[in-house]
Amino acid sequence: MTRVSVEEARALWNDASDEELIQRANEVRDRYHEPKRATYMVMRIVNYTNVCVAQCDYCAFYVLPNQTGGYVLSRNEVFAKIDELVEFGGDLVAFNGGFNPKLPLDFYCDLFAAVRARYGDQVEFYALTVAEFVFLADRAGLSYTEAAARLRDAGVHWVTGGGSEILTEDFRARHAKWKYTVADYFDAQRAIVESGMKTTATMVIGFDETLEERLEHLQRTRDFQDETGGLFSFLCWTYKPYGTTFGGREISPQEYWRHIALSRIFLDNVPHVRTSVLTQNEDAFRALDYGADDFDLPIEDEVTQKAGATIDLDLEGLLAIPRSLGYTVEYRRAERPAALAT
């Protein structure tokens, strides 16, 4: 099958019916996955600190250093959150906080080593986002290669592709001018892959981004995967505007589903396309018809909850929804990357 160009993707978005997008997306999905089969995870995002100097205008979570309400979780508080996740039957932890200038790289290495020592392979964790990784390397005066090696040696297997939002310089200039450049982001992610760790691609839509910016993000992601092969999955979620400086309104579920389909068609080299239960709730499962094959059931994420996301802890009730759509759903564990298997 011929790869879709940016021009063809633009035409699909503007002119294709939902039925055509569904058909095209599932042609790509079926190369990787059985039809009507989806996988899922139960996970918790541990927001280890809310202190951040990035000052993104779409974030309702952060406080600046020395402001009232700032916190850093103790190691025991982190362990308690992971223990509760295990009680829920989950085994994936994602660490996400912000650019806290008071926390050096050693803080993270010690924390991740302690998590690995306590839980072994009982749980897997996504240590930081690429954006946080860039900040830590910069603060430590280390190259991305050196910083990645420090994390890997502390027991880290994964650094998630969070902090991308929309990967264009114009978007960053409008909304996140302290969050490094797109080039920084991909240079750091490349070093993560070259270290033997795995990573993911993420995208957030529903700000004020243009179609051209969405397509640029997808093009950059596909190019990076062509070059490195390091992206396990692509996760797209939607902006929650409540309590943020930027404000705005939420996009419709249909716009989200169509974007999932377009992403699945365009990202023909990424094995998994994930739909966001965290930001779409029950509507997330309809995206399985639009080419998604995977999702997670989160039990906590303060960042999006502060901006208006709601979390349903009736996990069996949630799983009944994709089953009612005709899908067989199977639990998926986060696997250790092959390069770190020994």
C-alpha cells in the first residue's frame, strides 16, 4: 500500500466521510492487529511534584517555586500510590510532574532505582516525559546521551513521549515558550532510543492548533520512527480547558475519532495507536472503530483532573463498553525493551 503524503492526508481530513476514514484506518490497523481485538492496561500517573517553571498556558496543575501549594511526594507516598495500583490489578506507573528546579537528576535516579528494587518486574514504569528529561539533562549540564545512560543504569526502561502537545515551533511560541524547541525534543528522544530504552509518541489536540500544525506533528513523528524505530505507540488525547490560563472549549468526540483515524492512516510505521479514556471517557472506545487498537484505564492523573478530566474507577463497567461494540479486550503488560532484557 502506498504511503499517504501530507497533501493526501489534508484531503482526507477535509473531504473524506467517516466511513472512508474508518475503512482506510482499519486497512492499516489490520497489518498489525487482529480485527475486533483490542488490548488495554490499568495504570496510574503519579504526579510526584506540581512545582514547575515551564508556565504553559494550557496547564491548570502547576505552581511556581515557593508558591503556596507546591509539593514533592515522599518515597513512601509514591510507594503507597503504586501499592494501590497493584490492588486495582494494574501494573503500569507513569511518573509526570514538571520542571522543578529544586529536584536534581540524582533525585530521580534514586527514586527510580528504589522503585525497581522494591517492585522488580511486578510493575513497569514510564519514568518522566521527554520534556522533563530535556529539562533534567539541561539542569545537570549533561548531554542527552549521558542523561539517558544515568536513567537506564537506575533501572529505567521507558521514557514516555509526553510533553509534546503539538510539535511545531509556532505552537510552542504561543503556549509553552519555556518548554524547549521541537528540535530539542527529538534530539532527546533519539538519545533515549539509542540508549536501549523505549519511548512512545504522544499528541494533544483541541487547543488552537491548525490542521497544518497537526499534519506537521504527524509528519515529524513518522520521520522519527523511520529513522529510529523506537516508538512503541502513538497516544492522542484532547485538551481540557477548565482552570487553565488559555481557556477555550473541548472539541467534539467525532473530531477526535476522525483525528485518530487520520493518525492511524498516516503513521503506518507505528504499531499501536491508543485512544484516551482519560480525556474522552466512554467516547474513547468508539475510536477503536477508527483504527485505535489499545487503551489504558487510569486510576489517577492530577494534571488532567485539575483541568476537568473525570476518572471512572468502575473498570469492569468501562470494559463492558468495547465489548458491547464487538471487541475482544485483553490485558497487556508493559514489556521490558529487548535491549535491556538481560
